Amino acid sequence: MKALVKPSRVWGRIQAPQSKSLAIRYVLSSLMTNVELFDLVESEDVIDAMNAVAVFGVKREGARFLKPVELSLRSSSVFIRASATVLRMLIPIAAVVGGRLRIDVGETLRRRPIETLISVLSSRGIRFSSTAPPLVMEGRLRDSVIEIEGGESSQYVSGFMYAFALSGGGTILLKPPTPSKNYVYLTAQVLSEAGVNVKIYENRIDIDTPKDLKSISTKVPGDFLLASFYVAASLLTGGEIEVYGLPRSRQPYDPHIIVNAYRDMGAYTMYEDGVWRAKAAEEYKAISIDVDQDPDLAPSVAALASVAQGDTVMENARRLRIKESDRVETLVTVLRKFGVVSWFDGNNIHIVGGNLKSTNIACPDDHRVAMLAAVLATRVGGEVDKAECVNKSNPSFWADLLKINARVSLNHV
């Protein structure tokens, strides 16, 4: 599918895309308690999570995901299309459940690293046929204490949090470098909603599961970073926008960092009671921002940095190399195609804002990079090939752009 985007003035009111990170965690919680999710958006990553829990006997009835009477492997194989979160959390879960499971994945997921996870579990008696999918894992984890380095991905840590919640309890010792604790706290939040006791210390996480857990019934709240592409399009095109349906309460981490980043760059932007309001400024200025703890910030910051005066520096960007694409390379490449000066110095991404030019790109199998290209195109025009790649996290992306007055036409080829 090709998306042709013409210069537009993006404005209006729109519901925030659902958080796929939260949706995945809620679906995985159905392994331990009944979960009801109203109006669930079935992005490709969420479908991966549903396929994963079905392997262990979770049944779906409409909006309800019913926990299995007995947690065990009901299938000998599972296919995970594209979600690294699901893959990395599934492996520790399968280890504590025990048995033999073949795991295969889509092409882009095969290059995402899982060696640290496999090394830790191999040392505890779990057998793996390979260090990368497709692989067969076999055995059962009986240890209640695991030491792991989470700097490569917080998803390893979240996987063991779920695994120990299912086994009754355990302790995760964190070797430095520490993981992106934003997502560790997100996992703790969802487990706590089910009644699991989670205590997070500097270098240790304790999990304790009471006998009786609480069922979960909720609507998945919106996601700030997915919503930021709508806001950025409005800020780039002289518009004004409200995005509603975002989380109403602050978490132990700060999910509003992108709101503050856009404000620091000169936009009028504020968040209150689940609504993000933003209005374009005459000009924007460069900032420096550390993206190590939340690499997904980078495409959202890059959108506004493309026109900001000065050199925007996204510090500690090395982990972007192991996202859906080599996101360092794909971000810099897409920005350059739109006429923006950008480079990587080995640790930081630099973006010198300027005058954008229209261009055509093909999605490099990375949903956020395609969304960035679409946002830039709302200012100067452009074309995005393989536009369906946004379905990984937000299947409504192109329809939502139309709702906020972007001039978009889709060609299904």
C-alpha cells in the first residue's frame, strides 16, 4: 500500500492510539487471571500476544480473555510475527511453565537480539536448539532467583517478572547496566492491578503472588509517543490539536517526557486530565535529550527537530540500532531524504533543522520511521510505500490523519 500525503494544515481533536505496551501486558496477564479489555485495538503486536497466550490455554470470548484452569503448554509451536516484547517475555514464561516449545518469528524479528536471555536460562537447565529463532526450547525453570543484565532490553526483565508472578514469586537481580525502568514500572503497574506484589529496588525486583488474584476489566489507555506523531504533524503545519484518552494519573516514571520536549522546543503544549493540547509556534529551537532510557522517543523528537533552529542532539542513541530496523541508520536516511542535515557521531544523533523538501520513501519495516515520514510529508508533501507497516502498533494511523485534516490518499497495490 502507498500513502500519498499532500501539504496540509493538521488540526482538530482525536483519540490517542492505544498503548500496545500496556495492551500486550494486559493480554499476558490472562495467563494468571481473567482479563476483560474493552474496544481492544488488534495491532499486529497485540495479535502476537494473543497467539502467545493461546499456546498456554487462554480462551477468548469477545472482550474477555479467560485464564486456563491449569497452566500448561497446549501447543508444541508458536509463531510471533514482529513483536520483540512478546518474544522476549514469552521465553521466560515458557521456561517456568515447562515443556517443549518451538518458536518461530517473522523476518524482521529474527535479527532482534535474545542471546542474553538464552544464556541466563541455559545456565539454569533450559535447553535451546539455537541462539536465535526459529528455535526449540525445552525444560523447566525451578529457580526463584535470577540474575540478569537488562541494559540490552528491559523486556528480559519484564519477562521474568511475569514468569515469577506465574510461579508464585521470585527475585530478579539486576546487573548493570540497568534496563529502561520506564517499562519495568509499566510491567509492575499491570501486575499490581492483578494483585501481584511487586517491589522494585535499585538493583533488585521482588515478586510475590498471593493465592487469590483480582480480575482485570479496563480499556487500554492511549500512548503518548504514538499520539506524538499527530501532535508533531499539527505543530509542523501551523495547526492546533487536542489528543484525548491518555493516562490520567502519573506513573512512577514520567510518560509525559515528549510533552515537555515539545515545550522545550518552543511549542505550546500541555497535558491535563488525560488530554494533550498543543498549538504551533512560529519557530522551534533545538534541544539535547537523552534517549537511552526510552529509545522510542527518537522518531518523535526527530519530527520537530527537522525544522528547529540549531543542532538537536539525541544522546546515547546506540540502542536504536537494535529496534525494528537499525533505527539510527533509518532515521538519518529518512531525514536526509527530506532535506534535513543529520548524522550519527557514534553515540548521538544530530539533527540540524532546515527547509524540508518533498520526497518518497519505502517503509524500512519500522512503523515509527514510517510515521515520522508521514508527519514530515504533511508539511511538504511526500509518498510512503509499504505504508501498511504502521499496523504493527497503530492500524488506525492513516485514518486518524484524515480525521485531523491531513490530505492523505491510499493506493492499495
